[in-house]
Amino acid sequence: MKIPRIWLVALAALVIASPALVAAQPKDMFIPLLVYRTGPYAPSGIPIADGFVDYFTLLNERDGGINGVKVVWEECETQYDNKQGVECYERLKGKSPVLVNPYSTAITYSLIPKASVDKVVVFSMGYGMSAASDGRWFPWVFNFPTNYWSQASAVIRYIGQQEGGLEKLKGKKIVHIFHNSAYGKEANPTLEELSKKYQFELTLLAVDHPGQEQKATWLQVRRLNPDWIFMSGWGVMNQVAIKEAVSIGFKMDHLIGNWWSANDSDVVPAGEGAKGYKGATFHAPGTGYKVHADIVKYVYDKGKGSAKKEEMGAPLYNRGIVNAMLSAEAIRTAMAKFGNKPLTGEQVRWGFENLNLTDQRLEQVGMRGFMHSLKVTCEDHEGSGPVLIQQWDGKKWSVVTDWIAPMREVVRPKIEAAAVDEAKKLNYAMRDCAKEK
């Protein structure tokens, strides 16, 4: 039987008008959290996850989200394992995330090829592929406010300052103890180049996963008797290394961890012996900022905190806050162009690439003095952020330097050359940033 045309028109109108039959429009922004609250990396993973969740909770409780758009998230346990991390991403991808924080250099490398296909920003803040700092080749990957190569150069600059000038590094012995993974190895090429430039003797010592057995490594350190040690560790490896350094009597103020090796959980197990230990960072430790007061007022006092209130302010907890804030500010930047509504991954990518975090804006979010201002561009997804050195006094961390500039003249050419090589592996083409302004 032929259905009259008027009936078809009426039925179509009903389908269009009926709320029950119309797909619901999203009213929030989904951000997956790849975390590791269990396993040998839990001492490092837990405070980061707590800081992340507390800041997003703050935004929702205090502000109703980002410009009124609620943030929703879901944690997925990776145990810092690449296979599990990719599985987490694939499982949560169906919820239309606009960005992902892999929190693992190996997972980051695995997700980079997926980013441009899935239209999901990979935000590897201060970790991941350093070559991806060249946004001309890697438009979907961001690692601001600084990367591993810049950090390594800033640490060498700091050591040079302590020795009376970079020229005084000639003949000095510097050891890099590193987690034997993609993450731990990232700093090595920069350190090798700087050792040739400044003629210091560099020794690279790898520590295998998860880093609970390091006796052989520290026997080599004892034999070498280095002037300085730089450490790129993670999780339980850090506390074991610091204990071993104490046991051989190494001068703790000449042992510098990178920004993943300088948390409370790294030093407390070594007791008094850890006094003087140093670490790089790109933000302040402690709770002396308005953002912390707001988290207490709007999150913990409402019983919605993810950790114990007294554990706030640990360096990696603060790292989680910074990461969540930068994600939110990139989204807010995108909203200024595309409207205060749930955004697409492509729109959020634009926000990341046009982020200009001024001191004035840091003041508004309660973080002035907590971290450095930064500006991201099409060419520069790192932001060229400087580094601080913090030191453990047995009870707390204190910043002991002004901001230390990375050796841009060394690092940027390396980034540009490496970006070409890495992009070739993925068949990426270089963007013309002049056409995108």
C-alpha cells in the first residue's frame, strides 16, 4: 500500500520535533585520565592523579566548569604499561575526548600516530617526544611548558653556575642515571652534545624496570666518584636510588633529579640522609597559593577531595594541578573563538596552539608565582619554558634558584632536525605556519 505523501511529511516533522528521537547534544567536555594508582609507579602516579582530579572538581564546583561547561572525566589504570595505556585510550575514545594526557613517554609515542586521525590532542606536559615540540610537523602534540632536552640543558647550566661558570665544567665527571625506557633515554642525546661542547666526562647508567635493584649501578658510581649526578627516574626507582646514594655517602646537594624524580615520596623513605637532595621543576612546591586555598574551600571542605588534605602541595600533586589548569586554559582559549559550548577536538587543538598564559591570567587562576607565563605558537609547542631547582630540607621542598633558561641555541636546532626524522616515519608533511595565522 502506498503511503500518502502528506503522511510522510507529517512523520518526518514528528521525528525532527520529538526530543526522544533527537540525539542529545553534549553538555560537557570529556577528558580521559590515564593513571597508575597501583604497581611500582604508584608513588609517583597517585599524587599526579589526585592533583588533576582536584583541579577539575574545583572548576566544576566553583565555576560550573569551564565558562559554564562542565568537565567530566574517567580514570583508566595503565600501571605505566604501554599496552594497557593504549587499551585505555581505545576504550575511552568512544566517549569523544578532546584531549588525552598519556602520562608516559612510551604511551605518548604510541598515541601520536592516532592523534591526527582521531582528532584528539595529545598533551604530554613536560614529557614525551621532545621532537614534537616543533608544531610545524606535529600539529596535534603539545609538551609545554618545557621538554626533556630543555630541562637537561638547564640542569647543565645550573651545574655550571655552581662550579663558577660553564667553562669550569671541563674535566668534571657527570653521571646520568636513567630509567631504561623511552622516557629515561630522552635526555641522553642532549647531555652527550653538551659533554662535547663543555668537555665534561659523561657516563650514562641505565636502571632496568622497575628499579628496585640498583646495587650494581651504585657500585659503578662509587668507582667513578663523579662530581655531579643527574637522575631521570620514576616511581620506586627514585626512592631506591636516593637510599643507595645515602649508603655510599654521595653529597646529596650534588644529586639532582629531573622533574619526575623530586617528589615527597622519593625522599621521605631515605629519612635524614635525603637532606640536600635537589630536583628540577617548572612550578613551585607547597600550598602557599590561592589555588590551594580554593581547592580546600570548594573541594575538600565539601568532602570531594581525592586525597588527604595534608598531602596537598607535594611536587607531583602540584604537577597534576598545573596539567589540569593548562588543559582548561587551552579549552578556554578555544572558547573565546568558538563559543562557550562543548568543543570539538579540532577546536581545542586551536586553543592549545594559541594559548597565551600571561602573569595577569595566572593571577586570576590563583597561580601567579606558582609557575612561569608561557606562549604557544604554531612553530613552538614547547613554550620554551625555563626551569627551577628545588631542594629538600628534610621536611619540605624549597625553590633555591631563579628561573634558569634552557640553552635554546643548542636545543631548538636538535628539535627541528629530530622533528623531520620522526615525521618521516609517520609520513607527515610540514605545515606552513604563515598560512595559519
